[in-house]
Amino acid sequence: MPKWNRIFAHVDMDAFYASVEIRDDPSLKGKPVVVGGATRHRGVVSAASYEARKFGIHSAMPMAKAERLCPRLVRLPGSFSKYRDASDQIMEIFRSFSPKIEPLSLDEAFLDLTGIDRLLGPPEQVGCDIKKSIWETTHLTASVGIAPVKFVAKIASDMEKPDGLVVVKPGTVENILHPLPISRLWGVGPRTREALEAIGIRTIGDLASVDRENLISRFGQHGEHLHDLASGIDRREVIPDWDAKSYSHELTFARDLVDVDTLEGVVLDEAHRVSRRLRKDGVSGKVVQLKLRYHDFRTVTRRTTLEGPTSDTERIYHTARHLFHETWTQAPVRLIGVGVSGISPAGSETLDLFAPAQAQNRRRRLVETIDRIEERFGQGKVVPAKLLRIQDADGEG
Ligand SMILES: [Mg+2]
């Protein structure tokens, strides 16, 4: 049997937002549940439970239509901070399996597992262990796909949803790919699909058997790329968003955001989370970075070096917010990340010369108290007022 040269996993939580809601309110179990905005606000479905999907409801569908399809549908406005907390837990689990993870959204990531089989066992075993860890920590189910080719792992995670585990062994990639419709390939949108179907190509297998030069003459580089994918060749690597020596938090939004207050609020929330992790680990950092991804996937990263290391929420927030305003073009934003690097053990902070010593001590005590309360009662019990306003706005859907 062919050997594993590379091992890629794609992990995708099942009906993530809806599953979190059902977990937290067992009376919803077995009911058709959706998370999304109200019909009167022209809301759309952002997640549908598997019960709701039986009625043909899916995400991105207008809520009015969903309610027509299923009159006893339970609609919840959604609680973003809850999803974010669950997401933090999941990403932490991924990091415990591989240093190379590439989050695609709150509930989905690629993991590069190449070489870890020597430590953790065969791919099937690792897949089971990832699912088990997620279940034990969050009481949520995930579907896992494992393959020797990156994009095939993503196709595999979708094959036995929910609670699935599909391992595509080396040498069997083509058996899995070839019967699938071409629309399942990355980079085949409606227009490419139409053009391919016009020349009789319907399945990935059809595409793989077409003469490569012919495809290149019709579609240029794109044709070459598609032919590679159809033949199970994908040279893309797992691209970790931040290096391992940084503390960062980033969030992809369910819809693109342009509201400056909300965006600043996200920066504050992320600064809060990052600084809390720094303090928990007893370290501080002197480089603050901000990452922005626009609606068209253009991504910009900016960083600035402070005079000395810090783990202070406000300092990190003010620096990140400044970077945000220097960078932001007012275009709709899909993702914001805040990170701190240049890490050193705490205690090496230079004193902030502009703040009187008393005020500094007060602030440090306040921060320590907040961390202690959060440790005892859970994150999110003590949050800056600005964040509370965002959570309220979320609540309206
Ligand atoms: Mg998902």
C-alpha cells in the first residue's frame, strides 16, 4: 500500500452556531433550529440544525423563506461571544495536535499532521482523538477529513457529516474525487462550471481525463490548475496565520462589517483576550500587530514596536486601534486579528513614564482582579463596557 508522504486534516464543526445553542438549551434538542436575523429585519440563516435542514433550510437562505418552509422553526438571534469562546477552545485543541494550523473560519481549520504519526499514531487514530478531544471539551461534534492532499481533506470532512471521520488513503484519492461533480473543486464557480459543462465535462473524473494542453488553451493558467486538482495534485501548504511565538486572536465575521464602532469593539475584545493569555502565561510582548482581511480577501498586516514589553489590555488595544485607523480603507472587513509578539518573561515591563505610579498600581490590581474573577467564573463575566454593547447588538441578530 502506498505510504503517506503528507498528511492533511480538515476539521469542520457540525452546524456550529445551531449546535452551540442546542447544547446550551437541551429543550431545543430534536427541534428545527436556526440562528440568524429576524424576517422583519430581512435576516438570513447563518446556521441551521440538521433537523431544520430536513426542511430544505440552509445557511444564507432568507429567514422569510426558511419560516415558510418550516412554520414551527425555532429562530435564535445568536450569541457571538459564546461561539467565539467555543471557537477558542477548538483552536486550542487543534494547536495541541499540530503547530501548523490554518483556520478558515470560527469553526473550521486545516491541520498539517505530516510527521506527527510517529508521535500520535496512524491518521485514523489522530482523527478519532481530535474528535474525542473536541467532544470532551465542548460537547459539540465535528467532522474530520484526512487525506494526503490538502483540498481532498476538505472534501472528505464533508462526506459523512455530521460527526464524520473520513480518511482518504494514499492511492485512493482518485477513486474519491473522480465521481464528484466539478463544482466540488476549489476555483470552480458557476461561470467556470458552465464553460466546462458546455464541453461535456461534468465530473472531476471527466476533467482529469481531458487533454491538459486543451484545457490550458481554453482556460489558461486556471485550466492548468484545475487539471492538477482533478488529478489529485495540490501544492498548497497549510499556512499558519501567525508564527508560534506570538499571541494572537482573530475573528472572521459571518458578514462583512463596515461599522467603525463594531470594528473597534472587535479590536478591543481581541486585545482583551490576547493580553489575558499573556498574563496567564506570565509573559509580555513588545510588538503589536493588526491584521485586516477585506471582503475581497485582500489581507493587510501592520505592526509596531513598543518602547518596552507589555501585557496591558489598554496599551495593546490603543496600539492596535491606532494601527487599525492607519490601515483601514473603509472597505467592508471580513476578518480582524490582533497579535502580540516579541515575547519575554513578564516583569521586564518598562514603567509607563506618563502614568503616575499610583494609577499604574491601581490598574495592575484591577487587571489582576479581573483575571482572577474570570478564572473562577469563566471568561466573559467581566468585560469592558464597549464589549457589552457589541454583545447587545449581536443579540438583535
Ligand atoms: Mg461548520
